[in-house]
Amino acid sequence: MGENHGDQLPQMLQKVTVEQHLNQKLPLDATFEDETGKTVKLGDYFGKTPVILSLVYYDCPMLCSEELDGLTSALMMVHLTPGKDFNVVVISIDPSETSELAAKKKAFYLKRYGHPETAAGWHFLTGQRPAIDAVTNTVGFDYVRVPGPDGRMTQFAHASSIEIATTDGRLAQYYLGVEYSPKDMLLGLVEASGNKIGSPVANILTYCYEYDPEKNTHSLRVVRVVQLGGVITVAGLAGFIFFSFGQEFKLARENDLTKKETDKG
């Protein structure tokens, strides 16, 4: 990372983590707006089926689309039906985002999933900071604000994970990264439907970040971080979770095609 950044890496990683709080009950009384602008409670989506939970922000330049792409692709291979066998609940961590933007995201991913008749099983929510914090703190999803290309604190450094919760709202399983095994997801949903709590998975965190103070930009640097019991070890290998630090990421392929297609909607 260079001598100028040696102290920044562990400090940033300590702030941006996913701590697995298995068997913790989600704040079902937390109030949000759904993609239609209707006021809802998180608990409205529980009671009969398990819930897949995804914490993102809708204007995320890269990582969140990767996460939702991976989730949708996995669900295409899972022979269960959203709205009947489980619910998908996506919550924006950015309190400035609107239900209109959430509606665009829902329309895009419902089209990508290919089964418009399952619309009642997909829920894209926005909310105010207290409700967002109540959920992220329970999940163990820690993130920080970072500057965008214009220098304003409009973006977030965060990890990528999805969670499955039981029918009564307890966290049953974590899936880290942006690609998810359909087999594992099916098993997780079946077990959560019976209110069974799964086992923790190894936290292998990969982030992409290097700040150039002369250019005032972030550039790509992939590092694997294995977090075990609060001890952080760094190795120069790619892993499973990506941290999003802004549009300055120089990726080897065209990124953010998903966001462009969504904006057309």
C-alpha cells in the first residue's frame, strides 16, 4: 500500500465490517417507506415465511449492483417462489434516497429475475437514519461515509453480504460476497422456514482502495483481509467482499451496466 497508507488500512477495516449476529432479532417495529411510498414496518414481511435481507444504497456506483445481481442470479436457480416461500427485503442505508429510486431498482431486478408475477415478494425500502441504524446495528453491518468525485460525503464504504432471517425475524444465516451458491441459499431458506439458526461463516473481507493525495482520487488495490475474533491479517490476494469507495475505481471490465440500465427505466 505504500508507507503513506500503512496506518490507514487497519483503521478503515475496523470501521467497515460485517459482524455475524446470529439468532439476534431484527427490529421489526422499525418504520420505512416501500417503493410505492407507503409507510411500512419491517415486521410486515415476517410471520409466515423467511426473509432474504440485503443492505445497499441505490445510487451505489458499483458494489451494490454486483450484490443484487448475484442475489438475483442465485434465486433464478432456487426452486422457491418469492412472495410464497420467502420475501426479499432490500433496504437503502442512505437516508437521502427516495421511494422513486427504490421503485426503479425493483422494476429492474424484477425484470431481470424474469417472473413479474412474484412482484409481491420483492420489497425495496428507504428510511430515516434511526430505522436504518436499528437494522444495521442488529445485523452487524458497519459502514462509513466517504467522499465522491466532487469531494462531498455522498458515498459509502461498506461490505457486501446478504442475510436470511427466520419467520419470526431472527438472523439465521450470513452469505458474504457478491456471488451466492443457489444450493446454500436453498438450504438456508428451508432451515430458516423452520426457525433453525445456521452457523457463522469465515469473515474473508476483500476491499479495493488506495488514496492518492496528489490526485485526490481512489484507485484499485485488491487485498484480502481475514478477520478472526477481532484480529485482522492482511494478504495480497482477492477474496469475497468488496468495499465500495466511489466511481474512481479503475476496474478491468466495464462496470455499472446495471445502474445505466436502471436509469433508463
